[in-house]
Amino acid sequence: MIPNLIRRFVIMAVAVPLAAAGARKLGDVLESRRGNNRASRLLRQGADTLQGFGRPKKQRRFSLSR
């Protein structure tokens, strides 16, 4: 059980941010060579999703929309 927990922690703390940074960098390189295109946008959105992964969304007290 403990090794499983450690493995999950290492993946979430190290591998996911590295993958997000790599996807963001690759998207920037693609965009600099070919301009703004679908692949660069998807890479950037994927990096944003990965960086937000695992964090609970903030709940606002008086939000009108959910």
C-alpha cells in the first residue's frame, strides 16, 4: 500500500508537471514555425488541463451560475 501511495505521489508531483511543460514548449515551437494552428492550440489546452488536474475547483459562495 505504501509503495502505491509513493508511486502516485511521484507521478502527480513530477511527471504531470513535466508533461505539461513539455506540451506547452512543443506548442510554442510549432506556433513559432507554422503560426497559430489547431495542433498548437490543442497542445496548449492540454498543458492547461494537466496543470489544473488534481486541484479542486474553488467554490464561490454567491455564484449565480454553476
